[in-house]
Amino acid sequence: MKKINGTFFEFYHHSLVGGKYMNGPSRAFTDEEWAAKINEIADTGMEYLLLMTSALCYDEHSEIYFDYDLFPKATMTAKAPMDTLFKVAQERGLKIFMACGVYGPWFRPYENMQSDEVKARAFGAMKRLYELYGNSPAFYGWYLPDEVEAGPCFPQYFIDYVNEYTDFGRSIDPKLKMLIAPYGTNKIVADDRFVAQLRELKCDIIAYQDEVGVEKSTPKQTAEYFKTLKAAHDKAGKSRLWADVETFAFEGARYRSALVPADPDRLKAQLESVSPFVDEIIIYIYQCMMESPDAKATFGQRDAVKLYNRIFK
């Protein structure tokens, strides 16, 4: 079984319902506590951190997590969370995929992908992020957080969006990778049309969501999904194939209740199912779903230590 080699990371969870147990501590953490949490992640042996959002937009307000006057700075105890992220990542040899958004309302991804206004904000933010952190060896790539359903195949506007953002990212620094993490894995038809789309996409890495946490798939099913995806990627000869494995369950109704740690046996089965077919396994998400028993900054989530001990001990 492949090890978990990266995790998504966020300073605030976009869904107020889903982030019930995450968002209070996230607002309250000091820079020192964020540093402790990032060090805790590094102690697991992971290599990659994928920042979900460098800014976050709602209809009624927006916030940003770095020094840029596009939006108001997020109201949180930490004074410089992005500085802390890069400082600790550089010290620990972690590689950061930096989010290119969300620079339009997070619940309107299709509009965001096709909006010139949102694109202008995102490109300005990418320039500023590179000005601030481009010299850091921890800055490894970009992540496009406006996700799309990939099945039965990718919408053309999504391909255009990915390619345009990738071209812009490479104009800033051609060494930085581009990663996308689409959903709809259970609906993908990996035929010749899909293979042609893989060849058209300019991104370096596609980390498909296994969708077990959101109850669209089972670990038994994902083995077949990722086997088929591997064949398509091998045929296309382009874009590395990663799995984005979900570590959460819902406390109650799907999408209408808080995220809580998954059953350890379920997560083990998820990892075993995708391991033979992918280059890397990353997770959504470590923070709040897993926690070291020696954690110096805690989300206090019930069963997070239990899940940590089963996976990392």
C-alpha cells in the first residue's frame, strides 16, 4: 500500500456547515499554533501541502490570507498565516501547491472559470504570491480550486480554463507544476475521447477525488475506476495520475452536516484500493480529521487521534 504523501490544507473551510469543527480553531490559531500544525503534518513523512484557497469569496464578503489589497485580510488571530506556511514548509522540506483562488464566490465554480473579472483577480493574485514567495524552494506549483465534474468527460470550457491558467502560471515561472483535482470520478468514461482530452489538458497532475467520503463510491468500486484511469493516462502519455482520497465522513446528512473523521477501516480500504494504479496519494484532509496524540495545536475533533494512530503508527 502506498503511503499518504500529501494533504490539502486550508486556513478556513468554505462550508460553514461542513467546517463546524474546523473553523473555530482555525480562526483562533496563532501563527505559532499554525507552525505546530504544519510541523505535525511534516512529522508524518508527507511531502506535499496543497493550499485549498489563498482567498475565499462569498456573496456577502471576501477574505484573503496573504499581503495583497485585493480583499480584506481574513479576521483571524494569526497575523501572517501564509508567511508561516512557507517558513515551516521550507524548514521541513515540504512542497506547496498554491491555490489560484477562490476569487469568485466558491459555490459558483462554473461562472468563475469563465469570468474575465475573476480571471483578472486570480492572475493578479498569482503575480503577487510569486513576488512574495517565488524565491522559496517550498513553492512547487499551483492548484486550481474551482473544480468540475469530469464525467463522462471534461467540459470544453474547463479544459480552456485549465490551459489558460497553466499558460499564465508558466509565464511567471515555467518550473512550477499545475494540479487539478476533479470530481465525478465514478462517471468518467475513459474512452478515446477522454484520452484525447487528457492530451489536450496542459496540467501536470490530475488528482481525481475518490468520492468515498461524499458517499458516491465505495473502496471496492474505486479500484476499478482508478485501474481504468491508469489505462487512459498511460495511453495519453500525459499528466501524472494521483488519487485524492477522502478522510472524512458526514456527522449527519450528506453535505448538510459537519465533516468528521472517517472510520479507520474504511480509510485503510480506500488507500489499498487506489494504491496499485496511482503515482501518489494525497488526502482531503489531514487537519481536524487526523491529529497526533502529541499535537501542540489541536482542533479537538473526536476520533481524530484514533484515525491518526491507525494510519501513521
